[in-house]
Amino acid sequence: MAKVLVTGGAGFLGSHLCERLVEQGNDVLCVDNYFTGGRANIAHLIGNPRFEMMRHDVTFPLYVEVDTIYNLACPASPIHYQFDPVQTTKTSVHGAINMLGLAKRVKAKILQASTSEVYGDPEIHPQPEAYWGRVNPIGLRSCYDEGKRCAETLFFDYRRQHGLRIKVVRIFNTYGPRMHPNDGRVVSNFIVQALRGDDITIYGDGSQTRSFCYVDDLIEAMIRTMNTPDDFAGPINIGNPREFTIRELAEEVIALTGSRSRLVFMPLPSDDPRQRQPDISLARTVLDWTPRIELRSGLEKTIAYFRGEMRAAAE
Ligand code: NAD
Ligand code: UDP
């Protein structure tokens, strides 16, 4: 079994990844600066002899001995990554340089959690990996989008220049338990608003689309990508190709929660992509993977999680 480093391991996706890796018998070192993640996400793993937690910011070098690295550290929701945009770019770029340097020193295999944001507001639909994207380099989302694009460049240059074993996964909108209730992403926002009976805030007219992947499907694909042969580096899209408008998502959340919340329409944030759907042909072939969890059942699990959190907070 491997000695695995997960950066951003106390975040939403990172905590699910740590959990799965520990279950599979790996020794997991979780590194996080707790900017958007928290101890509560990994509390159930603390005390497990296969799990260790380290508070550390990946913009600083890290000296540990591991053989596998999953690099997830980076705030992912627009509210959080725009809070300190310079730090967001540093986290993606300096973080990638530090983790690649570590991988080079200890000869570890390293996976980068990249994003569908590298495609920007796409003119090609659905988006295949060969598409170079349409990203605004100077907008509010650029710290995240360009940071992630530069990280991909660094990964491929370390591969070409130093022969590193790399994997780059491009993650499309993923949701599930342990999303931060205030992180502003659409699924958590709508569920929390519906459960509180608050207005559901649709940005724009709600006709923009996203394709939502449940976290368990995503983690499975991420681990399968890490286990591909060394000559496979990606990039590889991971996501659920079933596409919904944001308005449809709001209506589904209202139906599943039985909420009396009203839909309200607010200005669309700048550079908000109009449509997004992954072309996952490569993942189907290379990983023999396809997402299994439908939006409805994923939302039910996520709603149950937020209900539990809100009940616990009220006690
Ligand atoms: P998250 O915000 O819940 O997790 C990010 C984690 O990284 C947090 O625990 C945070 O504290 C930590 N972190 C941030 N800056 C750090 C730093 N400088 N040093 C150490 N730790 C730091 O977000 P998430 O949804 O779990 O996303 C995880 C990764 O997946 C991110 O890299 C994100 O860009 C990528 N991703 C996620 C999605 C999605 O839909 N969830 C989509 C595309 C890409
Ligand atoms: N969105 C919305 N209401 C909200 C939060 C988000 O209508 O309360 C919209 C947002 O404008 C975008 C989509 O939902 O069109 C997805 O937003 P999110 O921040 O979850 O992810 P991203 O834009 O990064 O895909």
C-alpha cells in the first residue's frame, strides 16, 4: 500500500478522497491550511493509525516522504477564490511548483486537481480535452482559471523536462456532503436556502447550464486515474455529462425539500460560463468509468447531510 499525500485534504473533495484512500489500506498524510476546509471534515479519521493531519500552506515548500501525491489544495468556490485573488494564484502556481518539486525529490507519482474552468466560457459543446478554452486573463475569475491553467503547464513541463509521472484531471462541477454551507456554490446555496425557507437566488435568468457530478463518482474516477499506466498523463475530464439549467436545479431542490422558498433573480456575475458539459469519452475508455449517481439521488443524500448539520447546529 502507498504512502499518500493529499493536499487540501480537509476540504470537501479532499476529505472524501482521504476517507476512501484510508479504507483502501493506504497511509494518508492530509495537508491543509484550513482556509476553506476544516477539521470537522476529517474528524472521523483522526485517531485512525493510517491517517495523519498536518497544518501547512502549500505556497511554502514541504519536506515529507511519500510515494503518491494528490494536489487538491485551492479554494474552489468563486466567493472564496475571489476573496484573496493573489493568494489564489499563489496557491495554484507556487503550490504546484512546491508539490512538483517534492514529487521530483521523492520520485512520487503526482495528480493535479484541475478544473473545467480551464475551458472558460466555452464555444465548443460539450468540452473535450483537446479544446484549448476561452478564458479571460484579466477578469474576476482569472486568478482561479489562469492559476489552474499555469499549474497544468507546470505539470506537463515537469513531465517533459524531468520525466515526472503526472496525472491531470479536469473536474467539472461536483457536489455532495461536506460542501461548505456558505461557500456560495450553487448546489449548497440552493439546498441551504430551501431548507431555511429563504429565497432561492438564481443569478441571471437561470438558463445557463452546468452538469453536476456526485462526489462518490468523482473520487472513484480520481483514484482510477492515479492508477493508470505511467505513460498516461491526461488531461482527462471527470464529471457527469447530464446537463441541467440552473433554474431546473432550483426547481428540483424545491421539489425534493418540499420547501416553500421562492425563486428570485439576481445579476449574473461577470464571466459566468453560459454552458458546461464534459465530454467524458476519454474517461469511459481509459478508466472504464461512467458516473452512476443520478442528480436526484445525489441531491437527496446532500439534502440529508445539510438537514443533519442544521439540526446539530440548532441543538
Ligand atoms: P474546498 O475549498 O472544499 O477544498 C480546498 C481545500 O484546500 C480546503 O480544505 C482549503 O483549506 C485548502 N487550501 C486552500 N488553500 C490552501 C493552501 N494554500 N495550502 C493548503 N491548503 C489550502 O474545495 P473542493 O471543492 O474540495 O476542491 C478541491 C480541489 O478540486 C480544488 O483544487 C478545486 O480547484 C478542484 N475542483 C473542484 C471542483 C468542484 O466542483 N468541487 C471543480 C473543479 C475543480
Ligand atoms: N448560481 C446561482 N445562484 C447561486 C449560486 C450560483 O444562480 O446562489 C449560478 C452561478 O451564476 C453559475 C452556476 O450557478 O451560473 C454555478 O455556480 P457555481 O459557483 O456553483 O460554480 P461555477 O460557476 O464555478 O461553475
